[in-house]
Amino acid sequence: MFIVSATCCSLGKRQARSFLGRCWKGTGAGCAFRSGNCGLRAATGCSLRACSSELDASSDAVRAGDNFGQRASDADQGRPVHQVGRQTEGERFAVRRALRVFLKFTRPHTMLGSAVSICSLSLMGSVSAGQALGAATLPLWTQLFPVLLVGLVPALLMNIYIVGLNQLCDIPVDRVNKPYLPLASGELSVPAAVSLVGMCLLGSFSLGFWLPQSTAALRFALVASCILGTLYSLPPIRLKRFPLLASLCILVVRGAVVNIGFYLHARSAVMSLRGPWLAELSPLIKFTTVFFAAYGIVIALMKDIPDAKGDNQHQLSSFTLQFGERNIFRFCVTMLIFMFIAGGIFCMSSALATVPRHRAFAAGGFHFVAAAWLRWRSRASMMEAHRSEVVYNFYMDIWKLFYLEYVVLPLLL
């Protein structure tokens, strides 16, 4: 019986019980038990009870693991120990679900666009400042990282505020156009969204105004983005009711505010400048501002095409409702193709004579390839511009080109 007990304690609980059953049937213990052999019955019963007790204790210890303290607390409160594992798994699921809802609420494609643009603009501004100061490469890179963080974190928080406020003001419309958004689907409550939006706004201004390397250009960019984003969504002004004003709002933010603001933030943080801003704009940043101002118009027009149904139901005017889905789609594609062709010509022009030719031709080649790809990609979507999912997929492809443009621009430094 000592051998049986030791074997049981070295096995898992189910394996041990199966093993004991086979041993019980394979020996005379069962017969002796039935025939009244009290000594064997007592010895066998004691061994079985001891082994079972050891198995239960061992199994509980294994299940406890790293959560021993929590399990002890649960036992003190009178809750069954076997429920703790289920509660822990439920808590993990709740955390994952909350993160997924938060990610959808932030509109990831706009967050990625802000992050890529600010990284690229910070690099351009820092390199421009380093060239003006004759700085070495290593000191420049050590200064770039903190300058980048000081601009990036407040900008991303402001981005969450703007897209979150837009969702709060568009719940009835989004239930038709974008039912997958957290507020429209009910995954996120309105009070929680209001708290989240308020905290992001407060955090953005707190970091952007009081961090040591904050600059006047950064503060200007944050304040201007906040004002325009609020006027765009919040009643009673609600600029998005007016197609032209809504397009101009996105044009100004994506064009002038972001590009000029964060470029000058990085440049002035590195150089500690206090002089006139516009005197420091290079030909590259001027091109970037004009290019993405036009890109902002395309984004503003294209995003309204899949939303035509909800906008019509809630009496929100848009160019799509006035001119039709196919006409607006064709205009956006034509405008993008023209922009990328013009960008390719600019990259190879004398305006960037100081840029190494191989880098200028690489950047120019990207623009021409992008224009050709847009022409090819739009053919299949043009005839189905009335289908929301087709236009939305094309709209997301436009955002991919948006990211790539900011990745290519540093080649022209």
C-alpha cells in the first residue's frame, strides 16, 4: 500500500484514480473487503483516503500558481476556490475587450496617419536645423528623440479627442453609416466616452504646454487642431453640415496646421529659435504643405461617399448627395493622380538641386508609380461607386498612400 500511495501521489488526480481502480480490481483487496477482511479494509481505506487527500492538496497547489494570494483571499471571503480560475479568465477577457473597444474608438487609421506624419516632419525639421547649425550626426539624433516624443504624445491625445468628439456628436448617423463603432454599437457608453475624450484633451494640453522642450509652434498646432476639430463636430456650429466648410477645415488641419506646426516645432526645439516662423520654411516643407492640403480635400470628399445613406436620412448635406457618388469618386481619383504626377516632377526639379540625384529619382519614381497604381486600382471601383464597402476599401487604400508619402519625403532631405 505504501507503493500504491507513493505512485498515486506522483500521478495526476485522474490518472491516480484510474490507477487505484485497476489495482483494487487486480488484487484480492476487493474480495477481502467484500468478504469482511477488516484489517485489509482498514489499511486499504486509510491508504486510499490519504492518497486522495494528498492528490487534492497537490491539485489545488498546482491550480493556485501565481495567484495564491488571491485564492487565499477568496477562501477567506467564503468563495469556492474552483471559481477563482474562471474569474481570472473572465477578467482577462474583460481587459482584452476593453482594449479592443478603445482601439476602435481611436480610429486607428487616423492615429497611424498622425504618428507617421509627425515622425517624418520632426525628422525633416531636426535635419534642417542640424544643417543650419552644422551639427554632427550623433548630437542631432540624441536631440531628435525627445523632441519627437514631446510633439507626438500630445498630438495623438489630441487626435483621440477630435475623433472621439466626432463620434459623440454623430451617434444616430453612425448607427446607419458605421454601426461597428463602439458608441453606435453600444459597446462603449456615452459617459465613459465623454470621460475619455475629456482626459485626452486635458492630457494633450498639459503635456504640450508644460513639458521642457515644448515650443510655441507645438502649442499653436494643438490649439488650432482643437478649435477646428471642435467646430467641425460640436453643435451648434457643426461645420460638417456645410460641405465646403467641412472640406476647408480638414484641408487646414491636415495641410497647414500639422505640416508647418510640427516641422517648426522640431526645428525651433533643436535650434532654440525665436525668430519669424515663415522665414524658416524650406521648399520641401512648402511642397509638403500644399500636397497634403490637397490630400485633405480628397479625404474629406471620399469619406462622405460611403456615408451617403446616413447623411441623407439625417439631413446632413454633402457633395456626394449634391453631385452623386460616381462623380465625386471620379473627381477624387483624378485629383490624386494629378497630385502624384506633380509630386514626381517636383522631386526631380531644380527646386531640390541640393538633394542627391539618386534619392530624388527614387522619390520621383514612387510618385509616378503611385499615380499609375491609382489609375489601375480605380477602374474596378469606379463602376461600383454606389456600393459603400467598395468605396470604403478604396478609401483605406488612399490612407496607405498617405502613410507612404510621409515615409518617402525624408529621402529629399
